[in-house]
Amino acid sequence: MSLRAEALIREAIVSGRFAFGERLSDRALADELQISRTPVREALARLAQDDLVVVRPQSGTFVMSLDATDVRRICEMRAVLELGALRIAAARDPDVLVAAVSVPLSGGALAVEDEDLARAEAMDGAFHEALIAAADNALLTRAYRGIADQVGALRHRLPRELARMRAAVEQHRRIIDLAVTGRLSEAETQLSTHVRIVERLATEFLFQDARTTGFSRRRSHTSERT
């Protein structure tokens, strides 16, 4: 039961249903999931081990908060792992690489064509996961799994814009086309640029979110005084 609670809470954090820094009530979560508080507390403890929640004594449990430095570090690690996977997969067997990413590539293109932004976002994540899987390296996969939820949480908070999704799909295809035709250095440059774009957009989101939250708090305090 606690594993189910963990999966549902994890998904709510990654998808953005729970905001960064939001306080989580084990009582409210237990009521929502229609279970007792004990499995919820167990689930939150495991999520804390994955750095998705923070337990503050005498204060409560909160969804992780990220700042610009956190975003930079996550994206740096992501770039190291995805570039490594691309090199390994392209050198070992380009045909396997193409097969591994074919479904998310085609799925992403069709989702953009249909203007299905939720599906395009899902295919975006699937492309990068497939790239890691194509390297067929258990240690690399395990390392990527350690940041996958943070990467997903950032991705889900980027603006859902058709033009951005279309550009991402085109860049995905460009990365693979370059890698499998022997132009690996250019493919790596494209992938590095792709990750830097995410870092920039995520940092802008955090800045905007912090500014909005601060403004709301100031308005609240002003209302209380009046």
C-alpha cells in the first residue's frame, strides 16, 4: 500500500500537481488516497531519500525546492549522462540506436502535428529515456535514474508551447541523424544545446514563480494589515 502511495505522490510532484516547496500533509494525502497515515508516512520517507521531498523537524514535509544552482547541476549531470549514452550507442551499433528512439521520435512528430502538447511532452521524455537505454549500460542507467524525477519535474514545468515542442522534435531527429551518419561531434553539440535550452527555460520559470509567489505574499500581508 505504501508503494502505491509513493508512486502516486511521486507522479504528483513530477507532473507539477504539487508545486515546488508546497507543504504536504500526511493526513490530507491519506484522505485523498483513502488509506491510513502510516503508509503515507512510509512513502514520504522514501521520497525524501530520493530528494523529492524535504522533512523539516517541527515544520512538516515539503516538496523539494530548486534554485538556479540546483537546475544547473541537474542539467550538467543530465548532459554528461546523455552525451555518454549517445557516444556509446552510436559507436556500438547505429541501427540499434535508431530502433531504440524510433517510437518517441515518430510519436513526438505526430503529437506536434496533432497539436497534442501533453502527448508531445510525454514523447520528449521517452526520447531521452530511450537514448539512455540504447547505451545498454546498467551503471549509466542507474545514474540517470537518480536524476530522472528531477529532470521530469523540470520538463513538466516548462511552457507547453507548440513552437517549442516542434523545435524539440526537430532537434531530436537532427541529433540522431548526425550521430548515425558519423557526425558525432555535431550530434553532441546539438544535444548539449538542447539541454542548455531546458536549463534556461527552467531557470526562467523558477525566477517567475518566485517573483509571483513573493508578490502574492506581499499582497496577503498588506491585506492582513488593512
